[in-house]
Amino acid sequence: MKFIEELREGMHVSCVYLCRQKQIQLTKTGKEYGSLVLQDKTGSMDAKIWDLNNPGIGVFEALDYVYVEADVTLFQNTFQMNVRRIRKADKGEFAPEDYLPVSKKDIPLMWQELSGFVASITNPYLKRLTDSFFVDDKGFIRAFCKHSAAKSVHHSFVGGLLEHTLSVVKLCDYYAGYYPLLNRDLLLTAALFHDVGKIAEISNFPENGYTDDGQLLGHIIIATEVIGARMRSIEGFPHKLASELKHCILAHHGEFEFGSPKKPALIEALALNLADNTDAKLQIMTELLQSAKDNTGWLGFQRLLDTNVRRTGE
């Protein structure tokens, strides 16, 4: 098998991939063509079927495993496949574990490190809250460790939610040590919980798409509701502390145009927003440069970063 991260311009592939997306679109002249996203555990690549009437084009749907014969081309500084033949793959032609993108980092080690931060929280109410999820709730732990952090923008792989959360927690821990005014327990608790709503917002692999609750509510509201309900079940949980924690979660996207119901009004909420944005943007850049492989030229305008991008010179 030729994994997607190994593909280069001019290569011919005859392999099975997971068809992540399938759409029928129109060229400028009004001719229909197939636009696909093919995926394996190393990444994804756009693919085009320019001749839908080709007898070699079989019947298949999104989320099917498909056997593909294609040529790898370069279009606008991005690799894509020009599909010659494609059909639904037969059982025995593929192993599903080869097609789920997984964090390159060790998931058990990341969980062990995150658990150390959970254990370091000293406020008795925040301690009971975090332990009720990250220590006592085995179902939550399993879902948290295997879930992605996004549909496609960043950390969209198995273990992505854990990897992103750990990065944000570590940044917040650094901020708390450098800026004494920050309430470390509040900030770390907010960092631990800021994206837990994504477990309900995004479906499991291989679909990894938005659920109904994800479309209607979004992970920020889902997380606030889940955490709010658990805090109300803890006897004596201070109302002021609960409101501050919920505010941090509600404000962690920073701006209304980025889906944040509130803008940061607490220093801890601002620190969480900066940590979340830092890790998300650097991961977007990392994944973009990795997908460019050995291309050292400019990669074109990147909407999510609002700039043209290239790799640093040697």
C-alpha cells in the first residue's frame, strides 16, 4: 500500500483508500465531475473523476473503502489524484486500522501527563468536579482519549482531543506560573473542560462529522451545559466559582465572529483563549506544511490563517 503521506507528483497508485467525501460538481463549461477526499491513517488528499462515464468508474458512496487507480498531480501547489478507475473495495482488500488518522504522539503517555495536571488541582470543589470526569468516569475517559478535536481544521484524528487539551493545559500552566494574578486551579480546570463538548459535537470515526447537537448547539454550549449540570450535583459548589468557570468556557474562542457567545471578561478566560488559539493555529500551520511534503515554494493563500504560507528556508 502507498500511504498518502508518501505520494508525490507523477506517481501512479493502485490502492484502497477510505472515501471521506464524495460530491458531484460542475466545471466552468457545465460538465459534471466527481470531487472526492480520500483518506488513510497518514492523511487525506483531494481526488477528481473527470470522466464520470468511464466504464471503470464503479458505484460507491462516501465512507466506503474504495480501490483506486489514479495518477498524482500537482494543482495550485497541492497534490491531488486524477482518478482513472475506482470501485468499492471488497472485504479482505483492506484493514480498517490503516485508514483512521491517529495522533503521532503516544496516547497513553499523553493521558498519564494530563492526569498529573488533574491531580495537581487543589480547590476542593474544582477537584471534585475534575475527578468526577477525568478519574471516576471510565466511559468519558475512553471517549475523550479516542476523539478528534475537529472535523477538519486541526487535530482531526484519533487522540486529537487529548493532544489538543494537553497542549492547552500545559500552556495555561506556564501562564499561571509566569503571571501570579492568574488563578491556576480555575484556569487549568477551564483548560481541561474547554473542548469536552466536542465528544457530542462530532461523531466517531470514520465519519467524524457534525452531529445534530453539533449543528444546533455547538461544543461551547454543550460543554457549558454538561459542566453546569455536574457542578449543580456537587453540594455547596460556590455559585460565583461556577459562573467564572462557565464564563471561561463560553469565552474561549475570544470573538463573536469565531463562535464565542461571550468575550473574555476574566484574566483566566483571556489566558485560555490565547492558549487555545496558539495551539490551534500552530497545529494548522504544522499540518499544512506536512501536507506540502517537499514543496518549498509558496503554498498559496490559506483562509484559516489569512495569509500566504511557505516553509522556513534551510
